[in-house]
Amino acid sequence: MLFQRRHPPHWFEVLRVALWPRRSWVRSGKYFAKRVLRLTASPHAIAAGIAAGALASFTPFIGFHFIIAFVIAYIIGGNMLAAALGTSVGNPLTFPFIWASTYRLGTWILSGTLPAHQSNMITESLFEHSIDTIMPILKPMLLGSAILGIIAGAVLYAIVYGTVRTYQATRRARLAARRNARSLALGEKPPAASEHASAALAAAVPETVVGKPAGLSPSGKLLEEEMQ
């Protein structure tokens, strides 16, 4: 396959990268944010997809988070790629906190207490026990994951929706201003633009000076700095 590594990474390297990025957490976070902002979908679809992925990450069904996220995203009209990105909320660093919080919340809602003998079983491998033994733990985890997952999804939806909406509106206005400025530079009639694009164009291209629009280079091309 093109761009595939000649020597596949060892499982230890894959685990290390999952726990700690090669570059830094800040750079990885910026890359993830750009991936989300540059998705070609409506703000609601992107935000709903991220929320669906976050909700799926709180469920204890490891290995099925993508499927659960896709189903939830389909129901609420979310973007599938955004749903896949949203499942990154659940990772090796956050899973211990997610599982412990969902189990404690579910147990507190169901019985008001946290039995010591069941809390110790969370640190063990749940798959080594029968379904009858796992059910007392799985039931409160499902209840807690539904509540905490909905809360986390709602918070992420509000944040992502506002951010994507502002980013897309700013990007459309900037592109419209560049198209109109290019048309003015070539002496053509600029296409019809919205009020936001017109305002951005007025700010980007001031009044003409000495018969030439301000911000134009001697070759007639608009300087990149004037358009930022």
C-alpha cells in the first residue's frame, strides 16, 4: 500500500503512541481540532457526530464503540466521520476514569451504596467471569454510562456547534472577499455576495487610490497580507 511503513510497528510502540503522542499533546490537539473544523458537513451534523462518538465511548462495550457511534449518529443526523473522531474521547488514558465513574454513579442510583466486593472486581478482567457474575457490574455501568455520556455529548455538541459555525461563516466570508477582490483587480464586475461577504470585502479592499485599488502590487495582484 502507498505510504505504508516498511516495517510494521511493534505492539508496544502502538500502545506507547496511544498513551503519549510522538510530538506533543498540544500539537495533537490542534491537529484533531483542524480535522473536525475542516469536515464538509453542516455544524449540526459535525457536532452531532462528535456527541455520538463521545456517548459511545462511555459505554463499556469495547470493540463496538464505532458501531454504536455510527448508529447514534444516524439516528440524530450526525456525520459518520465526526462520530468516528468523537470516539477518541475514550482512550487508554480516560477509560479507567470513565469505567469507575459510570459504575459508581450507576450503583449509587440503583442502591445508594457501593459494595466493596463488586468494586474490587472492576480491577480484574471482566471477561474471565460468567455473564451472571458480570451482570451486577454491567447493569450499573450501563446506567451510569448513559447519564454521563449524554451529559458529555451535550457539552461537546454545544462547543463544537458554536466553533464550527463560526469557522465556516468566517471562511465563507474570507473566500467571497478574495473572489470579489480578484474580480476588482481584473476590472470585472464582482459577483453578488451576501451582507457578510460585502462587509468583509469592504474591510479587505479600501477605497481606490490614484486609480488603483489599495493593497495591489505593481503587477496587479492583491497582496496576501491584505486579505488575511
